[in-house]
Amino acid sequence: MWYLYITENQNGAYYTGITTCLERRFKEHRQGKGGRYTRHNRPEQLLYTETFSSRYQAELRELQIKRWSRVKKKALIERDFEILQQLSISRD
């Protein structure tokens, strides 16, 4: 099982990642053992998770969310699907 997660970090930014063990990964980030970004901007809290059956699916979703604006990520975290849908409408 793979998990996508979003944390809020000390600097107020959202961080999106994937793992097979949420508890272990969050602990690593908090101890500064994660990637470069979270080593310098430690997570304060876990805000959101999704579950996937494969790494590939989790990576696709991670890449999708990483391209989103902060406002759109916040709507996902708050499960405000009405705002999320409005923000997803094509601007063409």
C-alpha cells in the first residue's frame, strides 16, 4: 500500500510526498532525516492522506498535486470539493 501525504511545515508551506509507512516517514521528516527540503523546513502536522495500490499511481497523484496552487491544495486538505472543482475549471 502506498500513501500520498501533505504536511504543513514550520515555514507555513505545504509539502507533498509519498511513502509506504506514514508514521515512519513523518517521524523521519520531524527528525530532519527526510529530503533536503524537509530537513530545513520540518513538518508541524500531517494534514491530508490518500491511499494507492501502486507506487506508480501515488507518484502520478503526487506530481499532479505538486503543480497545484496553495489555494487548490488547501481546498483539497479541507475537502472543499466545490471550491476545488471551481479551481479545476480550464481557463481557456
